[in-house]
Amino acid sequence: MASASSPLGTILVDGKGRTLYPWEADTTSRSTCSGECAKEWPPVIVSGEPAAGKGVKAGLPGTTERSDGSREVTHNGHPLYYFADDKKAGDTNGQKVNDSGAEWYVLDTSGNKVTGGAKSGMPQPSPAQPTSGGGH
């Protein structure tokens, strides 16, 4: 795990720069996202222990066992997921998405959810542009 600068501030990413998300429905370090949820929000799976990379405090990365026996990465006790609609490093399309019964947010490097900002990379309604002068 590492930190990366984004329009939402400094956020938690994997070693390839892909954004990592916790799910509000996970109230413990045990993941509750499976089936269809895990197809859209794939868990971050590792075979060993995750390392704290640049900008990430040692001791915050960890793992939890999923129901299938695989090891899911946690950060500060939160199971972590990718978002299927994030197509490249730096995408944060899952920010503030309410899906599978709860909201998804990016994390800062301390493990706190980032609540600001809109989803990037997704079409957003354009606000009315203010006019100046006579409108010519």
C-alpha cells in the first residue's frame, strides 16, 4: 500500500496506484461483501502480508480471512476493495457511491474515510455557467 495525490487529497492506493475502498457495511475487520457485491467491488487479496509503502504508517496494513479462505488486505482494521469501474491508476469512481446497501469512500493514509469531493471520471451534471456582462 502507498499514498497517492488525487483530486480528493492524498489517498490510499495499491502498489500499482489503484484506489482502495472500504465499505461502510463492514463494521468489523471481517468482510461482508461477497457474491454480486464482490464482483463490482473485488476484495484486495494477497498471499503474504501487505507492506506499508511510501506515505503509509507501518502497522496499519493487515489482513483478514474471507469466507473462502483467501486473505483480504485491511487498513486500520477496514477490509479493502477495488471498484470495477476504476479502469486505471488514479481513478476514484467509487467515491461516495451508495451500492450493495452502504456507501463506499476512499481512505486517507491514516485509514480515515475521505468524505469530500465528487466521483471523478463519471459524468456529472454541469452546473449552470454564470454569465458575465451583456451575454455577447
